Amino acid sequence: MQTRRFVIAAALIACLGTPALAQDKSIVVASTTSTQDSGLFGHILPLFKAKTGIDVKVIAQGTGQALDTGRRGDADVVFVHAKAAEEKFLAEGFGVKRFPVMYNDFVLVGPRSDPAGIKGTKDIVAALTAIKTKQAPFISRGDKSGTHQAELALWKVANIEIEKDHGPWYKAIGQGMGAALNTASASNAYVLTDRGTWISFKNRGDLDIAVQGDQRLFNQYGVMLVNPAKHAHVKKELGQAFIDWLVSGEGQKAIADYKIEGQQLFFPNANSPGA
Amino acid sequence: MMRAPQSDLPIALDNVSVVAGDVTILDRISLTLGQGGPTVLVGPNGSGKSTLIRLGMGLVAPTSGHITWGGGTGTDGKRRAMVFQRPVMLRRTAAGNVAYALGAAGMARTNRHAEALDLLDQVGLAELAQRPARRLSGGEQQRLALARALARDPELLFLDEPTASLDPAATKAVEDIVRAIAASGVKIVMATHDLGQARRLAADIVFLVRGRLREQAPAEQFFTSPQTPEAATFLRGDLVIA
Amino acid sequence: MPDGTSALSLVLGGDPTLFAIVRLSLIVSLSATLLAALVGLPLGAALALTRFPGRTFLVVVVNAFMGLPPVVVGLAVYLLLSRSGPLGFLGILFTPKAMIIAQALLVLPIIAALARQTIEDLWLEYRDELTAMRVPPAGRVATLLWDARFSLVTTLLAGFGRAAAEVGTVMIVGGNIDGFTRVMTTAIALETSKGDLPLAMGLGLVLIVVIIAINAAAWGVRRVGEARAGT
């Protein structure tokens, strides 16, 4: 019995003790749950791997958490959609350079019964104001994600300090886009979502798009290499190779080619000034 | 450097009491157990026979008074062994149980198996060597317990009512083995409630009532001319109400 | 996981992604249980057999930690293994190794607490004999653990059940990376958040079937062993 124990222990130590397979070509990219839930990575990453042989391991978190992962040095690249937060990340010295990659848009979805009476409007600010006035049920991500920050910015444009000034009709759930949509579907509430997640979301219940097309619903994605000066182990060549591919003609085309139900979700704009 | 183990004999109790809470289990016992034939402890239930055996084995410490083994503290205890009324079998074969006892007594692993079979043969269990010990009958388990005790090459063997749960055939088998062990020079100290067994096996008798030593005498003398009224009552088969 | 498919068709069609996920779940949780057992069984036995100042407090703490929230364990291990943390140099965050270690920590109190109880009960039975045979403390631990082996199988199953069922720990330290650290529970969480509830539920049933199969196998091993040991 003693020998059996030693064999098991030795086997375990062998499993746990083996170092990373001879410098495997892989990078860790911290990105957002909405990007993952849209299915984009499933489409573009195999193309990148086929071209470069690099494995991209995506950790999908909220934007706040993804940037924090970058700050800690637990990722090589961050790929999120909250320009202000990204620029702060750069200013703190955790990123090398920010490259715009693509944009998609947010849409406001809500119950077909439309308690706030906003269906079909193109003015997101007026819609939000109506929701608050009518105290229609609203679900917020509440998780410092890019989507959440976009939502807060829109309330601000409507001159509403929503975090201080809301009633029980406004529920912040602190979870990802899918969870927020599930909750909104189950409680017939309005929720701000990116179009990509919405198109691939299957549990819509009675929800439908209420407001879309407002310029202010524009959602810009940026990618940054985590600064090797702060974290020496960052795989800077492989990480930069990914960034270079994303903004290259090939990568941009791959992004544009990703469609669900015939609809393009993301619009590449690496070359747009000021994006 | 190996010290030759101290002899545990004689065991000398000097005014030993064992008290648990309010209950006095043994009351100022002074007694010597020396080399020789089997010493059998008899007495009615609650007389403290079991506790006295456990005291001699070193499983229980006196609350007051002193006990010495061969004049010393008896901490070595390598050549003492004990058989309990209900032996606990390890979850392995009969041979495995004896080999375990041999290992606990310090025998090197390579020799254990052969020696275990030899010991099993001495107690008549050679054919059951590979049987799971828990599947043996009560009598067979008790004989296995004796083999385990012998594995310690004891000079002193304690037995606490070893046949109380056994049928007559099994009882006889156990008694034969005990007799053989005694004949080979091992000092036996045994508690029993069976007077017939005491008559068959004892060289001398220690008679206890309610924790007090009432009589200690050579067997022949105790059975034919008991000195105390309690002993006389007990030998008649009447209840001894102290 | 392909969209719009049912879990049943994935199973019957031998979908490689699904099988890879099930395989990783089993590797992680079985390894974690084994690792926790290597530490927890002797620890539980030692707690059962020894008396020292503070023992009662330690027993209470070990019992209480059976209910450690997985997400808290995950977070604690994450902070330890993060590159910015004390063990960051190991570079094992977001790998199956980290998941195994974290789950082992989660499961360790369960195994130690249940082993302690089992061994304590067994010691009552074995105490006289083992003391009479003058078995030293280390020997007692080994003997009792071996003799209690069938009861301890149940203990190990309890630990494995906890590991296989939890999502908080492996999500945080593993990151649910597609093709690398995605296990059954995190896959279910993902499909739920994508709104594909039927697929998520189907995967849940697959997970339950796998766990039942493991338990059945353990039961079989126990019965065969008991028959041979004559218990």
C-alpha cells in the first residue's frame, strides 16, 4: 500500500511539475464578455493561428477586470471597448500604444409592450429620459464594463446622475452581457446591449430592439500591448504580432467577414483618425 | 546499542487505587505477581478484575499508589502482550494480522510472513492463513489474537476473560493454547468469571470483591479452604453482596 | 460549441469539443481530489488521534471550511498566482495546474473533516489493541487509514463531488479559455450567458451523468474490495 501511494504522488508531481511545453507559441489576451459572447473570436482566431501558428488564449471579463488583468501582468494584450479607460491605462504606463481596431454599436432592447413608449425613436437620450420618467424597468450591467461605462455616459448626456438618482425600476446586476440579457428577458425590462451579443442571443423572450442608430451608440474597440517595461515576462513579439494582424488588411477583412444571420456585427476602422 | 529489555516481573502493586469520578474501581490493592504458573483473577462482576489486568498491562495508570515492573517503571513493555475479551481484527487476512503484530514488535519485513505462518500453526489456524480475519468465527478470532500476542515473544501475557463469548469447543481450544504457552515459560495473568476455567488453569488465585483484594493463595488452597466468608460464598456459587 | 445544437446530438455525434471539455473536467477534479487526499487523509487522522492545545479550535475551523465559498477560494488563489502576486513567478495562472491547486484547496477541508470523524470513530474500536501492541503514532495513522479505506472512499467521493460541481473557483483561476481551461461547469455558465439555455441544461445533464458514473464505479470498487477483505 505504501508503494501505491508513492506511485500516485510521483505521478501527480510529474503532472503538476512539468514546465510549459517547450515555450509554446501562445499569448493571453484579456478581452470582454460581450466580444466573446458575440462569437467573433471563434471566427478570427483560427485564421490568425493558421497564419502565424500562435495560439491566442482569450480570458473574457468585464472591461474593468480585463484592464486590471493587464495591470497585474496576467495578460499579454488587452482588447476592450472603453476609450477613456484605455487611455487612462496608457497614461498609467501599463500599455505601450493603443490601436483602434473596429466598432460596433449598442442598441437599446426592451419589451414589445414598450412601457416607456420609445420604440422606433432614434434619440437615445430622449429614450432614457422617458424610461426614467415612466419608471420603466431597466437592467444595468453595473460591472465597470465598456457597456456599463457607455450606459453611464449616455445617462449623463441626458443630465441624469443615474447612480445617485434612481428607483427600484433600475437594477444593477454586476454581471456580463448575457446575464444582463437573461435578466431583462425574464423581467421584461429595457437593457442596453451591443448589437453583436444581441444577434447571437437566443433567450430573447419578449424583447426586441427599441432604439438604434443614434450616433452616440457607437462603440469603439481598441487593442494594447501590456507594457513589458512594467512586466518583463510579457510576450511582446507574439503580442505585437497579434495586434499587427488585427489592424492589417487581412485582420480587418476577417473582422468584417464575421456575420451572424447574414448581418455584419463589427465594422473595422483601424485606419480612421481619432477612433 | 541495544539494551537487553528489562524483565517486567515481578509486578508489584503498592496501595494502588484506580478512581474514575465518584467510582472507586480498585481500592488500595497491594499485591505481587511473580514468575511461575498462571495467576487467575476471579470475583463477581464489578470486582475490578478487568481494570487490574489493564493496570498490569500498562493501559491504565493508578490514581494513587505505585506499580512497578521488575522494579522499574515498565515503560519499555516490549515483552508484554494482551488478549481482550472481544479481539479486534484488522481488515486483512489472518496471516496479515499476525504479520502486523510482528512488525509492531520490531521484526524485519522479510521474515514476517514465514514467522506468521509458524505462529498460526501453533494456534491451529494454519489452514486459515489467507482467510480475511473478519470472516473467522469467534473462537478462531480469539486464537488469532493469541497468535498476535505470541508474535511479541512475551514473557508476560495478560488475558481479560478471553473465552467469555465462546462456545465450549472454542473455549477448550483456547484453554489448550494458554496451557501450552504457560508451559513454555510465559507468565500468564488471566481474568475469568468461569470458576471451572480457573480450576483448570490456575496455579494461584487472586480473589477480588468490589475493587478490594480479599484473598490471594495457591489454587489448591483457595478452592479447598478459602480464608474469607466472601470467597466461601463465591465458591458455593452464591451471590456475593458486599 | 456549435450553435443551435442539442447536447444529446453532441454526445451521440462524438463532438470533440465536448469530449475535450469533459476530459478536462475529470482530469482537474480527479487530480484535485487526489492531491487533497494525500494531504487531507493524514491530516484528518492526525487530528483524530492527537491532543494538543488549540485542537478543538482547529477541528472547528476545518469543519467550517467544508463550506468555503468556491469563488472566495478562486479569488484568493488568483491573487496568489497573479504575476503581481507572491507566486506569480510560477506563471501558472489561467492554466489547468492552477485549477487543480485551487480545487484541491477547496476540497481539502472536506476530506480532512470527514476523515477525522471516521478515524475518531474507528479509534474507539481499535484503541486497546493498538495500544497493547505498542504501535507508534505514525503507525496508528497508517493502520487506521488503511482499515477505514472503504468508509474513506465515501469521503473521497464527497470531495470529488464538490470539485466537479463548482464553477466559481475554476472560472476565476482558469479563465474559461476555449480549448485550454474550459470545463463542464464553466461551459455551462458560458452557454447560459449566451442565452442558449437548452444547450446549457443539456450539458448540465451530461455532467450529472458523468458524476453518477464515477460514483457507480467507486461503489463497485468498494464492494469488490469489501468482499475480498471479508468485511
